Amino acid sequence: MDILDEKELEKLKRERKKAEKKDNLKEVAQICNCIGELLVKYGRFHEAKEEHEKELAISEALEDTIGSAVACRKIGECYCGMDQYDKALQFQQRHLELSRSCGNLLEEQRALATIGRTYLFQCDSARGKQNIVKASKQAEEAFCKSLTACENLKQEVKNVEYMEMKARLYLNLGLVFDGRGDTRQCAEYMKKAITISEQHHLYSDLYRCQYSLATMYQRNNNFSQALRFLESALKSALKLKDKYLESDVYVQKALVCIQVGDIPTSKHSLKKAHKLGSPTPEETERIVKYFKAVGKIEEATTSLEGLPPDGNASKIKIYEQLGDGAAEIGNFKQALEFYHKMLDCSIDEQSPGKDLIPIYISLAQTYADNKQYGKAVEYYNKEKECRVEDYGQICRTWLNIAECQELDGKSYDDVSMCYMKAFECARKANHYKLQVHVLKSLVEVQKYYKQKTHLKQTERKLDNIKTKYDVGSDEELSEEERDSQRSDDVDNLSISELSESEDNLSISELSESEESEEEGSKVKTGSRRATKAKATVSVISSGIFN
């Protein structure tokens, strides 16, 4: 946390203690609100949520409806920051209801904008095309309703406030269409927002619009326009005297420059970003990571230029370094190109199957990072084909395939079958901890898909194996254990037993016996595993505001 904000935080805490001693609950609630907002600025969402929960409790005790509504909005924003969107929407809907109950059109407009914001975040994390499309439509609907409320407020608020609301809503609608890949509509809305922000000197909103438009152009390979709007965003950040916003621009500029092959400018931009600093240690680590990746790309590019045209054997390692560097900065499209060149060189060199395994894994993981889950599964299957009776590793590959199927919104039958195959491989490997790992993963899947009968079966099998081989509940399976820790008892549970219950119910019979459980569960809406970190600066996190 910035030293000035640290001092401000301590000051607010002292003021709250004084207000508490005076039993001035209204002031205590207001200070809790300020503390929460300050903590959110630095990504400390859990602490901020606790502050806003105190604010809500006091507001309810004072029968302060608007105070309660605002606190609900803030709690929802904290849950959104923690990626708990269902909980966020619960509080944001309550914010909307409370605002309407007392006829406060301003808070109603904010509530609708906040709900739209949360749905837009869901678009980025939803599993399966159907859920993404649904969240996108809900976001657009909420923003349009908020825009209508904004027009109704035109005569009730100052003109600059009205224009600020309108600019932000246009930006948010632009982001909705950006997510859909509709660059024309996206640019149209964002340029409307830029025009309003420029005319009314709304430099904070202007920055967000310029930065968001730049990243949209970058993703669509229009690098000249991306750099143009990043330069404009930098000017806005300088007017705002916000060094963190300046740092963000330099990081994004570095990513664009590396894509066009301007390595010196990319490194220079990252040095500037590092010097300006970041609001969180994670952001600082990200800048350092990018700088190392750019250095790796620079070194590999220099090596590649010095090779003869027929030097395939040497090119393999260099293409791997280039692919790894591109993947680390989030340029997955370019990373895939390098990995495919690596694969082509290996095939030309007639490399044995075992040498192709790491290439297939890199391709599969990068396709998954790029949300091309079908292609990821394709290369995981190629990897699997290269492994001959290496059942422990084949099990891991089935787990990776299962994860891709989940992220792609496949049905429970498709996903569970991958786990059954993984368990079969773990059993063939006589690898009891790996068996436990697979079953624990399957349990989580069945919870999300609401498969109660199968869940009970799997939990029973899991308990049996843990008891039989004395595997602790919290025991983690390390990479070394996956390779070396094996059971010597051949009397393991068979794969067929996992699909059997006392009444011999099999997974294939699910549609006949558990229709009520399966309803609405064909497409998965969340993942129990943490999603892979994104290397690019999130447009949504920098561009959506109420």
C-alpha cells in the first residue's frame, strides 16, 4: 500500500474509534465505507468486505435504507473481486430492491450498472459458450436499463454527473461487444464515451476508455491503433498524476511492442513501469516476469537469426524458448505458432514419440489458456498416444482432458468418463495416492453437477481407499510421489466398481434414474480449480465502472 494511503488508513481507524466512543453510529458506518473503499483499491477484498458488513449492520440498526443499499453494493463488489459472482449478485439485487423501495433513482441507476458489471465479469470466467452468451446478454440488458435510468435522471443531477454516468455506460457497453468479438460496435460505443469524457474533462473515464480501446485493437492485431490510444491514455494518466495508471500503460505498451518485434522499446517500457511502481506485490512480480520473458525472447531471436536454414535440430530448442516467452506474457497466439514450428522441425528430424510429448503438452496447455479447449484435448490425446503403458502419466493427461471438458461446458457424462479413465490408469499403475487424487477431483465435479447418487458412491470408494492405504485427508500428492509412491497391493478397486451402487446403478443409467438431479446441469457454470493466471492486463478490471 502506498505510504500516503497507509497514513490515511490509520487516520480513518483512529477516527472510527473516536466515533465509537461517542456512540455516533452514523459516522462509524461512513468511516467503515471509506476504509472498505481504500482496501478495495489494493485488492484486499476480504478485509474490505468485513468493513462493509459492519457498515450494513449499523445501517440496518439505524433503519437507514439507502445506507443499507450502498453497503450491499459495496459487499457485492468485494465478492465480485473475489470471483464469487453468485454472492455478488445476491447483494447487488438487494441493493437494487432497496433503492427502488425508497424511490431513489440515482441508486437504482448505480445498482443496474453494478449488476451489469458483475455479469460482464462472468463472461470472462463462465464455462461453456451457452453460459458466456447468457451472461453477455444479461450484462447488456442491465447496462441498457441503467442508461434509461440515467436519462430519467438528466434533470435531477448536475450535467457533469449525468455525462459521467453516460460515458461509463457507453464504455461498459463497448466492453460487452468487445467480448463478443464485435469490434465495430465496440469501437463505436467507446468512441462515444471518449467524446463525452474529452468534452467534459472527465480524465479518469477518458483514461479507461482509451486504455480499453487500445487493448481491443491489440487483440485484433491492429497494433498502430493500439499504440495510438495507449499514448493518449498515458497523457490522461499524467493529467491525473496517477503513477500506477502510467505504469499500466507502459506494461501494455511493452506487450504491444513485443508483438511487433520491437524488443528494445518493450524492455524500456517495462523498466519505466517498474520504476513507477505498482499498487500490489503481485503486479510488481508480473512486471518482473514480463521483463524476464522479453529477455528470453530477445536471446532466442538473436540465436535464431544466426542459424543456417537447414538447422532444424538447433531450431527446436529456440522455438521452444520463443514459445515459452510468448506464453508467459499472454501472447498465446504467437506462442502456438512457435510451438507448431517446433513440432514441424521435430517431425522433419524424425524425432521419436517420447521427444514429441513435451511439445504436445505445450500446445495443449497453450490452446487451453487461449480457451480453445477442443484443440487442447486434441493435443492431449496425441500426448497420450506417445506414452506406452506409462499409466501414471496417462492418468494425469486424462485429468487435463477432464478439466478442458469442464471448461468447455461439456456434459457430466463426458467429464465423468474422463475421470473414470484416469482412475483406471491410476489403478493399473498401482498408485494409491493418485487414485485418491482422482476420486477427490471426481467428488468435486459431482458436487457441481449435482449428481447426488454418484457422489455418495464416489465418496464411499474414496473413504475405502484412504482407510485401506492410510492416506490422510489433507495429504497432497507431490510430483515425486506421482512417479515413485506406488502401492504393492494388486487388490485395488476396479473401475467398474465406481459406477456401481447397492442397486447396481451405472453412470450410463443416469438419464433414466436421476432426471431431476441432471436438470440444468449439462453445462457447468464454475470450476473447482483455480483458473490459470492471465498474463495480459485485464480490460475488464480496468474498464468497468459504475
